[in-house]
Amino acid sequence: MDKRYTLEDLVEIIKRLRGEGGCPWDRVQTHASLREAMLEEAYEAVDAIDRKDTENLKEELGDVLLQVVFHAALEEDEGSFAIEDVIAGICKKMVYRHPHVFGDTKADTADEVLVNWEQLKKKEKHITTQSQAIKEIPMALPALLRARKVQKKAAEVGFDFPDARRAMEKVREEINELTEAIEGSLGTEEEEFGDFLFAVVNISRFFKINPEIALTKATKKFINRFEYVENSALSEGRKLSEMTLEEMDLLWDEAKAKSLSGQNPNN
């Protein structure tokens, strides 16, 4: 029977890897050097969730946990805090932010819970203005998600478009400004393109669409259709680099037609 390891075992393994006679790579790591790994492991866990791959999710959650324990170990070496403090902190936070379970606050719906959560979060972080709440949104978030969160925070105090139609008009306005910047070589193309993307994210909120997920699906669809175009060309003994754009567009239209008719389950 396989040994049943515990969180304490993982903590001890990391300590040994970082101790005298341990692993040269583990011993030189810092928060900064592990930053990308933290992001990658979180994304890989999300990917397993999206694919409904339970076995892979178990593995990826382990990788995420490793990152948490490793970062805590770095701080323990500096005498700042240990993994026990991390656990204590999140336990206290969960109890504090769930007074409807651990206290006498009333919250019968998920929406009421979220309202209470945000109020308690502001109190906990001493946030007194909505600008402060917006600035609390992490810079490291993917840009589309951060834009959505910023817009949502602004909307909480009524700073928002009245409806989706007005949000669509704003997108058209931004397209015109981007076109003017490009055609006039004004040097503001990047800024106007950013404004355009920000306006598009506004539309996603009105239709409760996660822009990050929507773009991920669109990218996947593009890859699948591009693969169809290339495979079709190869089946005729041709390379894409040898074809005209018009010829590739015809194959693209075939791929799109097959997708819409359900012949291509991967879209």
C-alpha cells in the first residue's frame, strides 16, 4: 500500500531540498524566480477543470500546493512567517467573511453572500473609497479579466452604461478613433487599441460573458480551422506557403461550414 503523505511531509521535503546537502536548484529559488511557475501551475489546474480531467486535476492541484508551501518556506527561512501562519490566516478570513455561517448575519442567497463578502473585505482592508477598491485589483491578473473587474467595481456605484446598446455604441466610437489614429499615423495606435479592447470588455459584462474564456474558445476555434486548412492542403500535396490567400480562404470557409453543420465537433 502506498504511503499516505501529509501536508507536514511536504513541508519537510521542501525543507530538506532547501537545506544543507539539498538540491542546488531549490536552494537558490526566490519569490521572483518562482513567479512564472505559480501562474503556470494555476493555469494548468484550470485547464484540467475545463477538460473535466479529474486525474490530471489531482496532479495539478498538487503542483499548486507545492508553490504555496515553497513560497512559505522562503519566508520561514527569513523568519517572517511559516506555512502554519498561512493556514491560520486563511482560516480566520473564511470564518470572518462567512458570518451567516459562523455568526448571526442573515444571507439566504448567493448574491447576499457576495454583498456581505465585499463589505467585510472593504472593512478588513480599511477601504473607504471605490477608487481604493479598484486599485486593490491585482495588476498580475490577465488584462481582460482585470478590465472586467475594474468595470464591475465602477458599476457598483452606478458608473456604468445604462444598457448593452450604449456599450455597443462606445465600441463603434472606439473603432473610429482607432481608425483615425492608424490612418493619420498619430502615434496613439496602442492607446486607442487599448481603449477599444476595454470597450469590448464592457459588452461582455452585460451578457455575463467571461472575456478571457470567450477569447480562449475563439483561439481554439481558430487553431482547429487552421489545422483543417493545412491538412486539406497537405492532402493535395501542397504546403500553405505555396498557396495564395484566396485559396486558403476557400478552405477556411469549408472548415467554417463543416463546423456550423456539426461535422467538426471541435469547432
